[in-house]
Amino acid sequence: MTTPTPGTVVLTATERVTFGQPAAEALAAEAATLGASRVMLIASKSLKENTDEIDRIESALGDRHAGTFTGVAPHVPRGDVIAAADMARDCGADLLVSVGGGSVTDCTAIVPICLSNDIRTVEAMDAYHITVNDAGEMVNPLTGPDFKPQTVRTIICPTTLSGGEFNPLSGATDPVTKHKQAYSDRLMAPVSVILDPALTRHTPEWLWFSTGVRALDHAIETLQSFQSNDYCDGLAESALNLLIEGLPRVKADPNDMEARMKCQIGVWQSMLPIIGGVPMGASHAIGHVLGGLCDVPHGYTSCVMSPFVLRWNASVNAHRQKRIAKAFGQADGSAGDLADAFISSLGMPRSLSAVGVGEDKLRSVAEYTMHDIWGRTNPRKINGPDDIMEILETAR
């Protein structure tokens, strides 16, 4: 007789996910439902300047619209979070709405923490991010007695496939160390998520597909993990199937809205295991460092690292990787090779050199990775920076 593996699935504070409706219409309805009267948008600068999407949302909100902040830089510099919080404070925002990609989403999620804790400088943010102690344990100041819970909630309307909209975890980059640091609290998950496939038409192709691979990597690292379970494995497998179908369809026809929606639903499913408590592994840990330290776009980090991490882990979790290979259509194939071929078929970069990371940066990347929240949760044990170097050397 086999004994079931015990587990706990953690739920977030997100109450609703709306999909397939125009963003402006859905956001106006959500603001009314929540009784918000001072709605501030944190929006993609390119959407604001090059399309009428933000204008339409502002119009639909009418008198509820209190202001729009644009200009969040990639990897969310702390200064951009402080600037957005200053604007939210000045306009008396009672609801924040993110419209844009992963950096806009991350910024929006942290702003309410700044408001409730009166954080007004980049230096003051240092007391609130997660750290990793010498034992490899995460220390989260937002669970401490001095933390004041947020009172302003968020709605997220994503335009990429990075998946941060579903996560009560966000990141901002320290301007001194260039390290992207994590902040986490249950209420950082939005009260509502709105998935409008039509809004994603404006997303540059490289960004859509690279963040799509990021979502693919969420599912891949779930299925690799020894800390997953049947619930999370099932979601990850479904996510892989949707993304593996949807991404090539969008590549063939950018106006295939059904395929775009499949990708968005795939992202949603890929995020639920992470939210539920399944830790990610080396691909994500290294990716966080490549983003903050080397300025590699968020999605590109998974395009480069995921297949190499699969291969490095295969000696300990080959049986777990069979489900990944099956999703790619070859149950007996190498998951690392199949992921590599799929990512290449989307036209994405496949090496560190291709994304501008030289050999001179590798040791720093390896050392920083050991301080990442997922630097110690890879299925094949990482004993120190030398193990990370071994992976990085194969990815050069």
C-alpha cells in the first residue's frame, strides 16, 4: 500500500478573473462593484503614447479616474515604485489599476505597501523585501509585527504572459546592488484580474513570446519539483498543453484571439502552483539575477535557462520530466532538448551570449543566485555558487 503525500495549497486574495471582455468595459464594472471613486492607472508608456487603449479606459472610468502614471522601467527600479506611490498619495487613490506588462504589474503590486507604511524613499524600501539567511530560509518582513497591511487594493490587466498578475509576490530592483528583490504579502494579489486578448495585440512579438516561455517555465519547474502534488501537477500539465498549442498559433496568425486567450488561460494555470506553494528552481532563481544584474528582459531569462536547467536536473528527476516531454509530443524524448527546440521555433534567444551576458558576469550571477528566494529549492541540490557556474557554463 502506498501512502499519499500530504500537502497544503495556499489561496490568494484574488476574488475574480474576468476573461474575453474588453478591458475598458470590464474595469469600469469592477470599479463600480468595489465602490471606488479615485481610480489611478499605472500604465504602459507605449500603450498610453501609441494606442488609444488607455484613453478608452480613462473614458470608461469617467469621474472615477483620478490619474495615470506611466514610465515604469524594466525590472522595476525602486525609484519608479516611489514615484508611483507619490502620485497615488497625492491623488488620494482608493483603487490602483495596472495596464501593461510584468514590470508595470510588479510596480502596481508594491505601491499599496508604500502607502500603508509611509515609504517615501528608495532607501526605506530596504526594510520590507524578502531576504535569505545563512540557513537558506526566507525572511519576510511583511509578516512582522511592524508591518501595516495595505488598505488600497489593485486590479491587474496584463498585456504580456509573465503571470505576475496572479501572484502575491512582486519584485523591484535595488539601484545600488542591481539585485531584483522580492516583496510578498497575501493582499498584494489583486482583487481582480482582467484578461483581454485584444489588448495584447499591441505587445511586441518578442515580448509576447518571451513571456510566454516564462509561463512555460513556471509549468516546467512545477513538473520538475519534488515538492509538487497531484493538484499542482495537473494545472501545470494543462498549462503546458495550452501554451504549446497557443504560442505557435499566435506566431502563425497574430490576430488569432482564441489562441491568445489560450495563452492567457495557460499563464493563469501555470501560476497557480507557484501561488499554491510549489517553489521554483534554478531557472527562475538565475533568471531573477540575470534581470536585475545584467538587464536581461524578464522573459528572455527563461528562454535561455530553462532547457539547460532541465538537462542539469535530469540525473535526479528524469521520471518527473517525462510529463514535460509528453506535453511536447514525445514522451520518451529529452525534455531539455524538446523545450530547446520549441523555444527556438518561436525565434527566441538560446544562450547567455545572445542576451548580452559575458563570461565576466557569470561568477557574480552565481553568487547572487544563492541569495535568491528559489536559489535553494531546485530539485537537484545546489550546494553553492560552483553548481550555478556549472549550469551557466553550459548556457554560454
